[in-house]
Amino acid sequence: MTTREIYFKAYMLSDKQQGMLYYTQLQEGLELVRPTGWLDMDKDWHQRNIDLLQQLEQQEGFMFWNISSECDVWLEQKSAKHKEVISALAFVQR
């Protein structure tokens, strides 16, 4: 999925003012789950949010967004507990 698709998927799911996306990053052989920090889910912030997501994707070891279809494929090889944890760490709101 493209960065824009990821962002607007979250935006369409959002019903609150702020949201936080999570992504998985491979660092020193460990698969780490990391947050974006709180994003303002307002139309005026769309491009800034997309730009931030694109910057995060440029980090060494970036694997995928936990809300993406790429994550779904990756989770097929994981345990039920792993799937449960990752599904809770995909997109949160406040």
C-alpha cells in the first residue's frame, strides 16, 4: 500500500480528533513496533501527516505499517498471540 493509501485508510476509520499509526521496523535483528506520535486527523493536516509518514518510511529497517495489507501477509506466519498484539497496535485514537 502507498503512504497516501495508509494515511487515508486511517483517516476513514477515524472518528476522533487525533490518531496514532504504528509500524514495524527491523533493527538489529529485532522486529520492533513503533508509533508515529499523535496526528491531527483534520483535513488541513493531511499533507503534513503524509509527509511525516513518508519520512518514517525512509528509516533504516522500516518494514510496513501495521494497518497495511503487507502486515496482514506477514501476520499469516505468526502466532495467534502475535496477531492479537499487532492488531491492537495498528491505529489508535483519542
